[in-house]
Amino acid sequence: MFNWISIAAINMAIAVALGAFGAHGLKAMVSTQQLEWWQTATLYWFVHSLGLLLVGVLIRLNIATQTAAWLLQIGVIIFAGSLYAMTLGAPRWFGAITPIGGLLMIIGWLWLAVSAASHSKQLTI
């Protein structure tokens, strides 16, 4: 079993580093549009890292499954990673990958909802 709390903390550190790099290292080197992509990627990385932290706690409490964590982690890597890549010069068609990451994040949150609902039904029986 993975330690999703530690993985979430590492994700938060990565988000801080990438946010700082975008704000200080890229500002003069990329277009306004590219900087917006970077900022969007970093925002999603932060939010989903915090979400992953919560999911990690819920996994330890046997309320959530690792599937939700994996979906969130892979989703944010694909979503944010594709935006970071485009900012750094990848072709714009690379943005076609971005919605795949978004879809995985949505499925991850829905998976958490179903897991939590299933768990609460087990407690009331």
C-alpha cells in the first residue's frame, strides 16, 4: 500500500516549487497566455494535492480506496503536465491531452463519493 499522505506532501512541495519557478523564472521568458497555462496547472496541482492529502487520510480510515488516489494523482500529472509542457514549448496540439487528465480527476472525485457512500451504508446496517 502506498503512503498517500507522504505522496500528497511531496506533491505540495512540487506545486510550491513550480509556482515559484513560474512566477520568478518564466515571467520574462513566456507569453501572457503561456504564463496563464502555468498558473492554471499550478492551481490544479495545489488543489488536488490537498485533495490527495484528504484521500490519504480517508484511506487510512478505510473510508476511501487507493483507486481514488491513483485517479487523482495520474489525472493531475497529465492535466498539469501537459500545460507545463506547452508553456515550455511543446506544440499546442499537446493540449489535447489536458482533458484526459481533467477527466481522470473528475472520475477520482466521483470514485471517492461512491466509496464514501458505500462505506456509510455499511456502517448503518
